[in-house]
Amino acid sequence: MSLKSANNRTAIAQAAEVDTQPVARARVKAVKKAAAAPAKKKPLTAAAAPALADKNPATAAPVVVRRARSNRRSEQTIANILAATENIVLESGAERISILDVCRAADVSRGTFYRYFASQDELLDAFSRHKRERFHVALAEAVESYQDPDERFAALVRYLDHYLEHGRARRLLIVAPEYALGFFKRIFHDSVVRFQDVLGMVFDAWETRLGVKLDRELVCELLIRYVLSEQLVPGDADRKTLPRRIARMVESLTAGASPRARR
């Protein structure tokens, strides 16, 4: 008998001897069972999600759609809450606003409300920011299509005239004077900056035409102060003449400047 055959027989005998032991048989069965069982899938982590989306876009698409729908629902919910807040504030004032009344008007639960706003003060701050942003976005949209400086300035004045005619700021001043004054103060500083951006080409044209360097911040401040003063004391004059009046004011200021100031 060869050495190799002897070794094989010895190994077989040892295996048979081990297999006759009950504990060994149980272990073998456990190992076989574990090997045959399907591997458990680990939870998908945020880091692994993009990789899976790359490998299988078809399965990832519904997740993106669900997130987009969820975002749209959240934005719509916030918009409904802010719209309800505006109606209540203009009707009863800021001091008497009730979270429960807002929830009822917006048709949302208190739990949904507190998902987006922690308190009444936070709601009113968000409402103020929302109104200021809407004013400036609408202003930019009103003038963006006009590339001629004079036409752009006329478009800005038309927007301000429409705001004074149809806006609800004067009503806010009557029912919630303290809140309205805080709102006017905030929108004043924002608008001085925004107006300079919107009227950039207008100022460039005026400076070229007049041969002087204008105080752009001052001109914008005068425009904003005009709008705010109209909220307090509406003027009797035709507001549509404002572009010509502003242009004449700028010309008269620069015409009377000293030679040093014109440089």
C-alpha cells in the first residue's frame, strides 16, 4: 500500500469517526443550513443610495418623484399658512392672531403647523420676510424685459404706482400699526439695495447723459421714502408724472453742482 493511499484511508476514518459523534453532526447541519439560507440585505444607507440609483435608475426614479411631491406639498402648505396669516392680520391685527385660527383658515392641523413654525412670533417673522421677498421679486419681473434705461425706469414707476394703488400695506398700517412700522423699516433697507441693482443701467445712462457721478443710494432712498410716505399721507397729484419729476430733480441737482463735484 502506498503512503498516499494510507493517508487517504486515515482521513476517511477520522472523518467517519467524527461524523459518528452527535455534536459534530449537529454542527455540520447548522453549517449547511446557514450556507443554504439567503443572505440578509442590509438597510440602504444614504451614502449607498446614489450608487444604487446609478446602477438601477428605474428603481430610483420613484424615490425622486416622491421627494419632489413631498417638497411641493410642503411648499403649498407653507403658502396656505402664510396666506391665512395675511388675511387674519389684515382683519384683526397682529396682536390678536391665533395659531388655532390660522390652522383653521389654512385647513391644517396644529401638528402640521408646528412642523414648519415653532411659535406665533416665528410665523409673523416668516410672513414679513415673505411679503418683502414677494415685493422685490415682482419688481424685478416688472422691469426685466426693458433694456432701454428710460423704459426700465418708467416700468419701475408703474410698478410702484400699482403697488400703492392695489397693495394692502395701508390696511396693515391701520389694523396693526406697530407691526406695520417694523415691516416698513425692514423693507426700506432691503429696497435701497434692491433698487440699485434693478436701476443699474438707468443710473449708467443718467451719468453718461449728465457727465456726473450720481449718489445712487440717495436716489433709491428717495424713491422708497416716497412710497412709504404715500402709505401715511396719500398724495393728490397724479403719480404717473413721477418719472419726469424724478428726472428733473436729478438734472437740477447735478446742474447746480460745482465743477469739483462733477468730476
